[in-house]
Amino acid sequence: MQPIELVVFDMAGTTVTDHHEVERCFAEAAFETGLSVSDERILAMQGLSKRYVFETLWKEQLGEDSPEVQPKVDSSYDAFRRILENHYLTQGATPTEGCLETFAYLHERGIAIALTTGFYRVVTDIILEKLGWLDGLNDQRVGTTNSLLQASIASDEVERGRPYPQMIERAMKLLGVTNPKAIVNIGDTPSDLLSGRAAGVAMNLGLTNGTHTREQLEAHPHDLLLGSLRELPALLEKHELSLT
């Protein structure tokens, strides 16, 4: 077993309070552009790159090879971006229960913090700025030991977002972490858990007070399901003790 060097957190629903605004913005964009999709289907695809979700749903509606798919995807995605950016610009964002305390715990122990998200960089930065979390991050969105975050990775900065492991792998590269067994991954969606498993992290944790319930996450790959981020420090203490 390795000491933990890095904790990779999802954003919406994990570190940023989710009031189902992402689903509402997605549903509004779908309705506006003629895409038929249920609320359940939208929820099931939370955490994935939003453009990928529109591609998947339009192919289902029009057929895999329809020439209308890409223009429809462009239209829906543009509408979603406009609606979502306006929401966060006007409504702001708040940290989830136990988030800042957990960040403080990690800072005290020199464990790096990286945030990954299915959002693209523009809206990611709007949210980070509203929270004051952009402070200390450079153009690559890499910070220092003194900044609140050490790295932020958006889905449009990798070739393939979740459920693939590329955002976690990018965090590793940016922060010089070479062994995935020195990483904890935590998120509130099935795609978060799938990407953690694909990356081969030491601990792949689900969070049940975000967008998905315990029952909804239970069937997906995980080492443990937590009720809130408040539970993470005790789990890391236990891991630390097991190394001695």
C-alpha cells in the first residue's frame, strides 16, 4: 500500500452543491432544440461530457448515420452552453457539506487536490471564480501547495472524458504523481466511479448526497460509498494507520 499523494474530486454534486440545475439546463436546451429525453435518462448520464451526451441522444432519436445528427448536436450544445453559463453567472455556486473542511485536512497533510468535471473549461472557470477557487491557478489551471486547488481539469482538455480515465491521468501528469495507487477518486455519479476504476486508483469512492442515491450507485464499481465529504478524513486516517 502507498501513502496517498492526490485526491481527485468531481465538481457538481461532489464539491459544488447541486440543486439539479445541470439537469434543468440540459432539459431546457433539449426542449428548445427538439430533442426528446426523459429526466431519468438525463440523470443517468450525469458526469459525462455534455457534448457526448447530446451526440448519444440525437443518434438514438435520429439514427446512428443520419446526416442531421451533427447539426442537431451543435444546436443543442450551443443552447446548453448559453443556458448553463447564464445560470452560474447569475446564481453562483456553493461548496458541498464538509468540502472546505476536507480540503483543509488534505492541505495540512500535503495531499494534493484536483477537481475533474464533465463541464467544459469556460463554465468550469465561471464556477471556480464564483467560489474563489481560481485563485493561485496558472493558465494550465495548476496551482501551488498554497493555493486551495492544485489542479483543475475540464472535459474539453482531454480527448475522452468520463467514463475514460484521461482526466485523472491528466491530473497525475500535471502534478507529477506517477502511481495511481497513490490516488483517491471520489464522485457522485456512475461515470465518476467508472473513470476511477479505469484509472486503477487506490480508493474509488462514491458520494451519496449528490446527484445519485446509494441505491443508484451501488451497482457501479466502488470501494466504498460515503454519505458526505465529512467522512473522507477518517477514511484517510485509517489508510494512513494501515501503512504503519
